Amino acid sequence: MRGTLHLRYSLARAGRVQLALNDALGRRVRVLRSGTEQAGAHDIVWDGRDDAGRELPAGLYFACLRSGDTFSVQRIVRVFGV
């Protein structure tokens, strides 16, 4: 599928996880994962759409992963879109 992206992360221990995407203005556009996960490697595919199913335009996005007391952010540049 055009514009898909694999997001990979690893957890040291099982616990509650939230993986969300924010736009460049900090607005949440998609929650990709929210719930409890096992320790180990995880892979999620983002189809370039927001929570309402609309394809997002090209631009800067941030993947925000929260697990327990750990929070990490990865910058994503979407090169094409609507």
C-alpha cells in the first residue's frame, strides 16, 4: 500500500503501552496502539491515515511511545499524501 510505514519498538517488560502519532503542531492524529503488551519486539504498520480514516498530507509527524514511566518520540517525515 502506498505510504505505509512500519514502526518498530521493543519493551523490556510487559506493561501498558500507548503509541500515538501527533502532527507538527502537537495535535494527536492517530492512536496506533493502546493497551497491555508483552515484553519483546513489536511491529505496527501505519497506513498514513488519521483516526477518522482520512489520508494525512505530507508533513512532519511524531510517533510518541509511552510505556510505564518511559516516554520516547521519533520524528517521521511523510513525503507524499493528499
